[in-house]
Amino acid sequence: MDTIKILIADDHKLYREGIKSLLEDEENIDISIEVSSGVEVLEKLKKQPVDIILMDIDMPDMNGIEATRAVKELYPETRILILSMYDNLEFILDVLKAGASGYLLKSTESLDLVSAIKALALGSCYYSEKVSNKLCEYLNQINVNAFSDDKAAVAQPVLTQQANLTKRELEILQLIGKEYTNQEIADELFISTNTVFTHRKNLMKKLNVRNMAGLIRYASKYGII
């Protein structure tokens, strides 16, 4: 592996010194630059490119999120590893959206830091265990919500072809499957209860079922509830 050129961006000199001491004996890792603000990051990169930036979030003049965004716009090949005391999901998501490739908590072990640097140098991402857990929980929740929202869209081609259901009928079937009342369906879709009743009758006819239980079973069969 070629030498990995590192820039440390943190407004606490003692912390920068600590990072340098952790990495000084590592082969192929060179601490080329150290700065105390996001503005300095951009100034230094104009003169001397680096492979990886170890970026704090809470810095004066330009914080780590803003600096990350600016660096990725100007130097897209530069990889950014966030080193922060914050494990707040909002901060984690903000820097990842800005273009960071990794996120370590400042309490991390030196071995994790070295592993993270090498992973980023190879084009991978790296996160602290606690950060990874937060991201997994967030993504799982997103997937659950997206799956719920997209069920009708996924089922629509099948039901449209097999039962000649309209998009509105499919929406109502999904809500029936969730045990919404006629009034609740009307409120959700901004239509009258009479319109809901008419659609429900049409659904029973098209799907060849006799009651609400039959509609719920049908909705469950096609995975839209």
C-alpha cells in the first residue's frame, strides 16, 4: 500500500497531538497537515492534496459538516473520516449526506482508527460500533416505513391485471386491510363515506368476496397490509 497522506482538522491541539502519537509508528501513514478549522482545511488543500482528512465536527469559522461538503465538491477523491464526540443520529446523517466516508467516536481505540484509515484508503467506509448500530436502527426503520408505503405500488400491477382494480380501489383495499372504518378511509383519502361504500361494493364484486373479512384476507394474501 502506498503512503496514505493524512490531514487532521481539529481545534484542540492536544487532541491533534494525541492522534499523531497514535499513528506515528504506523507504516504507510503520514500526517502531512494539521489545522484547527474548516476554512484552514480548504486553504491547505489548495497547496497540498491529501488522501484522507480526519475531521472534527465542532470547529470555528466553518464546522466539520460544512467543510466536508465543501471538500467533496472541490476534491471529490479526498476521503473524509469524521472523528467526533457526538453520537447523535442527526450529526451522523448530516456528515454522511455531506460526503463523509466514515464516522468514529473520539473515544475509539487506536486500532479502530488505523483500521478506519486503511479501509477508507482502499475505498471502503468505516464506522464505530455504536455509530453502526444507530445507522442500522435508522435504516431498518426506513425500510419498514418504505416497505409499508410501497406495498400498494408493488401489488398494483398484479391486482390491476388479475382483478381490474383501479388505483383508488387498491388504496381503499389497503386501508380496509388495516381495519380502517369507512369514515377513517374517507378522511384519509379526502372523499365522502358514500364514495367509500361504493368502492367497497365494487371491490367485493371484483374480488368475488362477500364481506369485509374477505377483503381483509385478500389484502393480506397480496401483502399490502
